[in-house]
Amino acid sequence: MVNTDYARMRVLGLCCLCLTSVLAQQTSPTSTPTPTPTATPIVFSAQRLTELKRLQQAALNSDYAYRQVAHLANNIGPRLSGSAQAAKAVEYVASELKALVCQVQLEKVVVPHWVRGEETAALVQFPGQAQNTTQKIVLCALGASVATPANGITAEIIAVRNFDELKSMPREKVAGKIVLFNYPFDKQMAAEGRGGEAYGEAVVYRSDGPSAAARQGAVACLIRSVGGADYRLPHTGETNYANDAPKIPAGAVTAADADLISDLARQGFVKMKLVLTPQQLTEVESYNVIGDIKGSEHPEQIIIVSGHLDSWDLGTGAIDDGAGVAVSMEAANLIQKLRLKPKRTIRVIAWMNEENGSRGSKQYAKDHEKEWPNHFAAMETDLGAGHPLGINIKGKPDVKKILSPVAAILQDSGAGLLNLVEHCGADIEPLEKAGVPCFSPIQDSRFYFNYHHSAADTLDKIVPKELAENSAVVAVAAYALANMEQPLPR
């Protein structure tokens, strides 16, 4: 999941839903002068609802999505843009979609190629220090970080909680020092199912912290890792260097080490030696992978189902976002396996470079912008593989009523909620801005941010049953949208 604009993260709170069926209403003859009621159009025929139920049950009993994410995570591994693994993943997903008899095309995307190098830090001077000792600090470089000198930076480290505290300090107290932003991820908020909101509050320090520190003369910037993990696990993610500030080395320390540094800094002078040696290499040609099941009646009208193929490099990219790619592939697999015939084209997209640049979605927008009127709807799955509660909707309020028969079917697996939100996914954001109705599964986010962007993002975090439940939501929603008897309001 990309680091930018997480203040706009999808709303993950529950909402009440009155499930209603949209049925044809017959007008009755009347001799009174009252107006004749207009028949409500049928949105989903009885046959379509039966097909949706079959699709749901097939998804809940299929292991195809799990096998796909297992291959991406275990056999291919971390897939940072520009890497050999990212290239291998493009090749693999394209071959799998071809095996499903999708019409496959690779659309070129030029992506950044950033690689992390050595990442070490130690406190070399601090209150109460035993003679000839240091304190190791566990950290990782942030994406796009520049390097320290080869022999590192040794400087005083100061800890602040937030931007306001930093701005209140005179420049001379910051210049030449390493700044640590010790802003905590709100674990209680995440435990209440609002992990996206907690992430949105904290991630601004990862994106904007280094430039804020550099403006006041800092020589490096560290942040408290943005996530709920303990056990000294650092979380990486992209930082955004501003044009009006020098680029300084940037990293994320573990929550435990952020508290350690802050505690020692309250007691007195603390000095750190920091070594980060990442490199920004030449940009690389990569691809969005696109697989179409052509519509039988309106092939020009497109429903996107998608996840992003790239991942960060500390883990193996299972939940972020191998799972999203896998459930999108599963939608195509089941529709073909059940020999269902969507009226509109269902387009599976495995986006490239969501994590550190969103070049894939930007290139798609550039290449297909003239086709926006024919993009009927878009869906993205990028919040892991936790149990789904329903569907987020970025669209008109009427969409909830239209999709209520679909929600009634999904309720059988506990996924019957329909929730209006302001944002459904980073890669489909250009479509959102163009007014295309957009969707994403409402997923259990209580634990997702314990693992995401960290070395703990591995296959064991995925529960096969819950992944299948997500596949059911995506497949049912995609097929329902492809066969609606009326357009969605825009």
C-alpha cells in the first residue's frame, strides 16, 4: 500500500444496512385520478442472482487465490519496482491469465529502481553509558532515501513528538543534528477496526518528516515505524522529498527503539552513528499486467478488478499486495470455470509500482483517459486478506440501494455491508477523480498494520478461508456490475 495521502484512507467503520430486493412493480388499473406509479426497473434478474450465488459458493470452496499468492510470496518473493522479482511476477501473472483464456496485454510503465544497502545505527554516547559500549538501534531506510556518507553520520539525536514541537525549536537547536519523530501509531484505534485511520494519522511523518527536519538544518531524519508491530520490527515505506528542502538520509526505527531514544534524550545528551547506503539506480521498463474477459453484449464497457503486483522488499509481499492480485485473478478464474458470460468486459489488472511512485496507475490514466466514459466501474483490493465485512463504495448514495441484492447474497459469508467512502484505492484514484464508481472490500484491519511494509509480511499471515471470502466479494461484485440491467449513477 502506497504511502501518499493516507489521510484519505478508506473509512473502515461499520454501517447499518437494510437489505432490500429490487423487484419489478406492476401498475394496477384505477379509475381514480391519482398518477399511475412508474415500474421500478429490474437491476438483477432472478437468473443473475442465481449465478451470483453459484459464484460465491465456488469462491468460498476454491484454493486458486491462495495458490497464486503463495507462488508470488514464496516462489518469487519481494517484488520492489525495478527488481528481477518484479519482472518475474509480471511474466508469471501474464502466463496465468493467459491460461484462463483472458485476452492479455502488457502495458509499459517506466518505474524507479531504488535499492537499500547497509542499514546500521548505534547510540555511541548517552546518559548512564558503560565504558566502551554502544546501544544498537534497529532500523531500515525509507524508500527513496538518499545515502549517508560511506562512513556514516555521527551526530546528536533529538526526539520530538510531532511537527509542531519541531517547529517550536529554534533552528540552532536542530541544525547539524539527527531528528527523530516519535509519533505513535494508535493501536487502540486499530483494535476498534479503524486501522486505516490510525495509519493515516501517523504516515505523514514518514512522507513529510525528512523535509520538515531538513528545513531546520537537520542532517538526517528518523521516524517511529508506522504500524502496530512490537518485537523491534521496522516498517519501511516511501518518503516524499519536498522541492524546497535538502534531501537528507531518512529511516524508520522500531517503536521500541524510538521510545528508548526518547527516554535517553530526556535524560541528557545522546549521540548516534547512522549508516544508510541506499542507491537510486537507472529507471527500468516494467508493465501493468492486464487480462480481459470480453463482454458478450457491451465489450467496450469495462469493470476493473485489481491489486498491485509490486511490494516492499523487507518481507515477501503476501498481504501487501499479493493477496489483492490473487483475489482479482480468482474472479477471472471462477467466471471462466463456471462458464458465465458477463455482458460487460471484466478487466483484471495487476498494477506495477503502487508502493513507490504509482507509476502504473498514472500511466494507465494517461493511456486510457479518453476511455473513461466506458469504464463502468473499478475495484481495488489493497488492505490485506482479513475477513471482509462488505463493500466500500466511492460513488453516489443510490449505488447502495442498487447493490442491495448483491449485499444480501454476500451476507451469507458475513460480507453484506455497503459503506460510502471518499477513497477506495491508490491505483484506481484517477478513475475516482473522473467520476467512475469505485469499490473495495471492507476488510478487517485490526492486525494488518502489524505486518505491512515489514519483514513480517509473509504468507503465514494469510488465512486461506478469509482469503477465499475476499475472493467471493470481488468475484460476486465484479460479475454483478458486469451484468447490471441499468448503468450506475455518476
